[in-house]
Amino acid sequence: MENFSSKLLQAAVEEFSQLPGIGKKTALRLVLHLLRQESGVVRRFSDAMLQLRENVVYCTSCHNISDRPLCDICSSPRRDASTICVVEDIRDVIAIENTGQYFGLYHVLGGIISPMDGIGPADLTIDALVQRVADNPGLDEVILALSTTMEGDTTNFYLYKRLKDFEIRISAIARGIAIGDELEYADEVTLGRSILHRTAYDKTRTG
Amino acid sequence: MENFSSKLLQAAVEEFSQLPGIGKKTALRLVLHLLRQESGVVRRFSDAMLQLRENVVYCTSCHNISDRPLCDICSSPRRDASTICVVEDIRDVIAIENTGQYFGLYHVLGGIISPMDGIGPADLTIDALVQRVADNPGLDEVILALSTTMEGDTTNFYLYKRLKDFEIRISAIARGIAIGDELEYADEVTLGRSILHRTAYDKTRTG
């Protein structure tokens, strides 16, 4: 038990140390940092989080975090509406957006199927995805971009079963050796798969 | 540049990533965690920090963070008022309190003398410390418990010069090999000092 000289300080440190990965010492460091800032800075900090929590909206189409009923990506005329990339949460949307390699739409599941954590298909936006596919005859492909874990694979398989009767392509992101990784340190499963799913050189292109 | 789908989300992530040691990815993780909590939890989190910043008081005697003009330690009749331990900031007070080995009072300097950072004696509570020593004839000892860095040593020396004419003992915390550390990995300066300032076994005590 820490010995704080101030109940207010203790309360603030306890709130911070509820955050994932933030221990008591880090929490105290963060709180003391904020305490040294101007009152307005702290007010802005507190306000930003509260505003987000009170006013956040989830896109009615892709379930991404949004400020409006239809998010910027779903409402953009420049996005390719014939492709939906299914991801676990909004961090994956940001990660894929940052690659600059994908121009389709998304579908945020809000988690993955995990019996251990009591998360079943009904807890995710899977029904909404199936409905979305059914409602969009112009759809060509659903890309499953979930974690390469047991839960990710389970969810992939479940989604495949739910979607396989539609006239669309269903694909999963490539698993393989990460760029810059050395072969000898790759795990056997990944290495095995990366040989099995090897990609052919396209001889019509150079480089 | 990250691609956030929500301005509110972006604002909250930016506020969190202003905190020391918190990058954009961690900030996003923390914000998404809070977003998943009940509205009341987020309100309590925001409020705790704001309350602290608006209502924090520094103890008029030791300059520790406090809820009242005289902090719990300074106003406790169980503390030994004949000893003052001088520390850099409130984290050091907490660290020393957690050892359970010290029962005197504190004096929080609010930093250490660091010409590189433009911090001189006038920026710290050194005058208040000197005044406090002058006003307390019952005082026996001032313990300097500052960092074992160049700046800490500079500050120790400056404090010694300011306090040496009072009828008190002035001491510094022991420097040496940390408990559990192996000698061969200790740096030479620490090892050298720990030999120079070796402590004699007290033969009247056993164990």
C-alpha cells in the first residue's frame, strides 16, 4: 500500500492505475506530470476523454468509431465499395489504413470468438455483416483480416461458414514470414505455411 | 500521421500521447479501454485528475502535496520533528515512506539544481528550508536524500554550505552496492565509494 500525503492525489493515481499496463509507479509519474501543467491543459485532457465517451457514435454500416451515423470511410465516394475487410477492432482499421494499400470498406467485429472469455458470435457484429453482404449485390470480396491466433482462426472459419453461400470471393490476409525477419527465428508453423502458400513470381513484371 | 475515423477519438488520443512515455499506440489502447467502460467510470477518471489539479495544496512546512495547509506527516504527533529528510520530489517521499524505516519529517525541494535545465537554487524551496532550520531550535539532523547524480551532488554541496553554520548534524543517504546486486556488475565509482565508506560490524549485536 502506497503512502500518499493527499487523498486527491491518491484518487487520481488509482484512476490512472486502472488503465491496462499502467502500474502504480507509472500512474504517479503521469499524474505528477499533469499536475505540473497549467490548469487549462489538465482541463483539456479530462474533457477530451469525457467528450469522447459521451458523444462517441459507431458507424451504422461498418461499426467503426465515428462522429456521425455513417463514418468517413463508409461515406467516402473514393472508397471501393465492392470490398469489405473484416477486422477485430478499430486499431486494426487504423493499422491497415496506415499501410496505404487498401481502398475498400471495413467491418469491425468488436472482438473475436473466444469461448474462454465467454465471447460468442452473438456478441460480435457478425449478423450485421451477413446482412450487409446480403444487402449489397455489388459486393465482390470479403477479406478476413483477423489475428493469426486460435481464436482468429475459429472466427475465420465461423465467418466462412456464414458467408460461403453468397456469390462473393472470401479471402484471408496472407500469413508468412514478416518482412525483415530471419528464417531461422521464425516459428515452424509460420514457416511451414509460408512454404505451402508460396507466391509465384509474376514474370511479366520486372523488379 | 494516424488515420482516425473520429475527431473525438483523435483528440483523446492526442491528449494521452502528451503524457511522458506514452506513444500514439499506447494512447490509443488506453483510450479504447476507457471507451469500453461505463460512462460513470470515465467521468470518475476525468474528474479525479481535474479535482486534483484544481484543489491541490502544497504543505506550507514541507512543500509536499497535501489536501490541507499542513500535510498529514507534518501534523502527525507520532513523527519525529527533530529530523528533516530533504528530497527532490514527492515520489521520493512515497518511496521512503514505503521503506517503513524513517519516522522524521520531510522537505520537498521541488527539483534539484541543474544549470543545464536552467534550474537554480531560487527555483527550489531552499530558502524555505533554511528558514525552517533557523526557526526550529529542536532540530537535530538534516538528511540529504537526493539522487546520486552530478546534479544531486551539486545540490547536496550547495545545501551543505547553506546549512553548515547551524547547530545540527547534516548527513547524506548511504551510497553503495544495492541489495541483491552482484559486485562484478557494479560500476567502479559506486564500488570504490562503497569500500571507502564501509560500515563496521557492530559486535555487540548478533545476526
